[in-house]
Amino acid sequence: MGTVLKDPEPSPVSMNMNKKARSFVTIMIVVAVSALLLRLAIDKIIIYNIEQNQRIAQGNLKLFSTAMENYAKDNKGVYPASTVELTAAKPVYLERDYLAVPSLRGYEYDCQRLDPAGYNCSATPVNCNLSGKMVYAVSTGGLVIAENCDKK
């Protein structure tokens, strides 16, 4: 009969190298999976922050509009010519002057028209699609309009 070939016994050095290679591959797989999960989590956090900024901006404009309408109701239909009249009045119609702050939670507030006959104000994201995706506008009567900031 012929000779039977046996697999040579692995040397302790080659066994140690094989374990190190498997450990390295395992670590790389764990790092890759962790990076993927972290990426997904960061995306969710960014989306949550954008949505929260949008809700705050829309709420602030509604608050501003309500203050303007209440002021006009108390002053025979005449709207204030500046936001100072809303914050300095007794009683206070508005706690914070949103137009005096450069930006608040990723949105800038501006009034294109603010006079005794009425108002047109807006909340625009500082960075479109990063701090917010919507531009909000409010005008005399309190109608709030939302528009995608990419269109502006």
C-alpha cells in the first residue's frame, strides 16, 4: 500500500498568527458595524433637531402674530410700529423681541412690513436644509404660511 500523507502539525507560531488575523478581522467588522450604527443615529438626531427648530419657529411666529393682533384689538385696530411697543407695553404682549436677536434655534426673524396698518413677518432658516427646511411667513390677521426653503 501507498503511504498516507498526514497534514503537518501546525507550528505554534502559525497558530498564533492565525488567531491574530481572526482577531483583527473581528475587530474590523465590529468597527464597521459601529460606524454604520453611529451614522444612522446621527442622521436621526439631525432630522429631529431640524423638526424641532421648525416647530419652534412656527410657534414663535404664531406667538408674535397673537401679540400683534391683541395689541391691535386693545388699540382700536392700530398695530404697533415696532416690536418695542409689544415688549415694553403694560401689560406685556410679547416677552421677547424676536427681531432683535440675530438668530434663534437656527432661524432668523424679520418683518418686511411693520406699521400701524398691519404686518408681514417671516422666519427663515439660517442654513437651508441644515437648521430648517421650511420658511414661515405670517401677515395681518394671523395667517401662517409655510414654504420649502429650497424654493426661496
